[in-house]
Amino acid sequence: MSLKVGDYVEVLDEDLSGKVISVENNNVTIQTEDGFELEFETSQLLKSQSTKLFRTSMITDDTLQKIHTDKNPKKKKSVGVKRKERTQPAMEVDLHIHQLLPNTKGMQKHDILTYQLDTVKRQLAFAMSKNIQRIVFIHGVGEGVLKMELEYLLKQYDNLKYYDANYQKYGLGATEVYIYQNA
């Protein structure tokens, strides 16, 4: 096969095509749609019949014709979400210290509480940045110190409300937060 400058070619065994910009002995340099210049041996290339630079072999002319003539594409059916799935929180954060840190050796109770509250702040910031509306913070029952501090922290945010999480699933040891997102 003889290739010359200006021919359109496709690369065998790769999803590449381009225009021949130079031919030297058995080496051919092509320029892709993205402007990259790549060098191949002549045996790796197949001369394309189309003058379109990037015609893929998967799409035939018949398929292209059908795409362009189909004026009324069918609407996709929306997949319904079950009520139970809608009410499930998008995110759960377990604030038990053994879930957050592998070792608490040398930490005072105050240090542990501070770390847990910092985790809450980080997770709230993450949820707000990712547009996650519902979070459940699992704090456990215990003496109620973490729950009280959590509520104090959550009162400082204007764009959220908080309430006890689902009793059947979490008992009294979890608080659910709903974040109002700007549309």
C-alpha cells in the first residue's frame, strides 16, 4: 500500500485516525484531530476511503443517516425511586472514636470530643460541597455529652435542620441533619 501526504488513514488495533503529514521509507507520520503527530509503520495503517478525518469504523453511513433524520427521539423512561429509598439518608457518619481513630492512647476526653466535633464539621463541609442533603451522625447514647455538643454545633448553621434519626434503625443514638441546598 502506498501512502502519500494528505491521505486519511486509520490505525489498526487502535482507535486512532488522522491525516498523513509525512512519509519516510516505511515510517508514516499522521496528525490526529487533537493535533498530535504520531509515527507508525506503514503496516500498522489502513488507508481510509472517507475524507472525514475521524470517522469511526463502528458508525456506518446508514447509522449516521438515521441519526440525522430522526427528528423526534424517544423520551427515556425515568426510573422511579421507591419511597423507602428516598427517605434513606445519603450519608452516615459514625462518631464513635474507635471508628474514627485506630488508637486513642494518650488522648484526654476533651481531645476525643474535639476530634469528633472536627469530624462533624469536615463531613458537613463535604456534604455541602457535594450537594448531599441528608446526613446521619451516629453518636451513641452514653452520657449525652457528644449529642449535646453536636446540637450546639449544629445550631450555629443557618442552612440546616436537625432531629433525632429513625428510632427503628438507630435507637436514641443518632441525629439526622437535613441541609437546605441552593437550587
